[in-house]
Amino acid sequence: MQLDENFAFLVLAIVEEIPKGKVITYGKLAEMAGYPRNSRLVGKVLSNSSYYGFYPCHRVVNVNGRTVPGWSQQRSLLENEGVSFKENGNVNLKKHLWV
């Protein structure tokens, strides 16, 4: 699958629904969008989300709860919403995973 605007808007519409204090993984987001094998494409959409407007992309983490490398603000944004982290620096998915 290639990145197109329909897919981008579908992904961003789901991201808009993630409540404060919750996170979702790239894979689960791809699955919800109907493309379970396209988690990397989800990441690409999110990395370009500012082109489409403001979306709470900080609420998307990898399957282990790891935040985006090099995006130091992501952790503080999540902590400000009440998301807790484990000792290894990953989000506590048992407590904060949405859906």
C-alpha cells in the first residue's frame, strides 16, 4: 500500500479519538484503519501530521510502549496527561493502552 490522503485522514481521525491518558500502538492503529500490515505507514502519516492540522500524535507508541526516538517532548506530553512509565522508560501499556 502507498500513502494517500484517504489513508492519512483515516489514521488521523482515529488518532483524534484517543482519550487523554491513553495510548495506542502503531500496529493497533493500522489494524483499526483496516490495514493491519501497515504500521510503518501509520508512522509516516504521523510524522507528517502537521501538514493536516493538529492531532494528538504523542499518544501513539510502539508495541513495547517506547516513545519516538529523538522526540523528547512526547514523554512530557504523555506525563502531563497522567500516563505513567515503567523503569525502562516505556509507557505502562497494561495501565494506559486504549482499546
